[in-house]
Amino acid sequence: MNALSTLIQQALDEAGGWLPFDRFMALALYAPDLGYYSNTRQKFGLMPTSGSDFVTAPELSPLFGKALANQVGQALAATGTREVWEFGAGTGALAAQLLEALGDAVERYRIVDLSGTLRARQAERLAPWGAKVEWMDSLPEHFSGVVVGNEVLDAMPVQLLYFDGERCWERGVVCSGEGFSWADRPTEARPPLPLAPGTVTEIHAQGEAFVRTLAAGLQRGAIFLIDYGFPEAEY
């Protein structure tokens, strides 16, 4: 944490003392070897015996993967493709469930994950499928197949907007004593929906760009991104 805090402090100094929240979030989660998802500490697993911080649906039961495999199998058949692309594969639990359920319907299972430590866990778990599983550093310009991502969008950096009843402010991070605190700046950015006064909300430019990139590159196939959040009516 000291090394990560020092890195964030350096970024704050270089930015003039204020970092937008998405930049702060990117460092906190993905700074090489230091960020939450980039360091060696275990995150995923069955709590509390595994020492993990949280558990995702594929870790709780194979039924999640089997249910998704039914839909993925239909999409593979309907689109005439035989590749699955998974983003943010965690421990590899979902990949193992899909590979087991889909069998020969999948010729190649490609994983895109930013975390080297999680890649190592995935490789160990998915060793029974050998060369069928491949790790990619980036998405090619054009590709075909079925894309899956479970709880990936909510791990992407977001901007924060605060509405005071009259105008929007972008929420950022400043140094405060020995730690960090919030500070708001005026912004021309606007949320996609009207907000009640006092609301703080996310705007997900990076997530939207990610979905647009997938859609632009996918020549034939389907995309299933599974996540959780409030419906529009909550606003």
C-alpha cells in the first residue's frame, strides 16, 4: 500500500494536485505489480476459508457456467463459429465450466486478462484443455466467435459526477494529510439521465468504448456481458 500510495501521489503531483476519479481508479486497480488486480494477493475464491476478498457466481456453483453454456452453445451454432473469447477470466472457473459443457463445439478458447497473477491461476486451472486455451494481450482488429465477460464492466475505471441541483461537477482525488480525499471541479460532462440534487453517479466512457470496440471488430458471432447495477428507474 505504501508503494501504491507513493505512485498515486506522484501522479497527483504531475497532474497539478488533482486526479479525475477514473485515473485514480486505474492506478488503484491496475498499476503494474501494485494495483488491486495486478498484485499477488488472492482476491477470488470461496470466503472465508480461502482468504479471498469476494466470490463470484462461477465460484459458488457450476450451475452458472452450465446455464451460460446453453446460451453460448446456441450462439456458436447460429453464427457458425467455434471460438469463445473471455475478458477478465478471474480464476478460470467460468472458462472451465464452459469448456467442459461445450466440449468439441469450441475449437479455441481465448482469454484477455490484464493481470499476470490471475493468468497464472487460470493456466493452472485450465491445464486439462491444453492448447485449446490461449491467452491474448489484446483484441485483433477483426475476429469472429462468441464473447463472454462476467463482472468485467464494473471493474473498468469510471468518471464520477456530482449534481448540486444547478450544475454538474467532476469528482476527483486530492492529497489530504497522509491520505487522499475528494475534490470537485466544474465540468461540461453530463449524465445520460436527469439527476436529483445531491446525486453522485458514474459515467462509463471506458466501458462504452470497450463495447463499441467489440461491436466494431466482431465480424460474426455474439457478445454476452453479464453484470449488475441499478436500473434506469432508480434514478
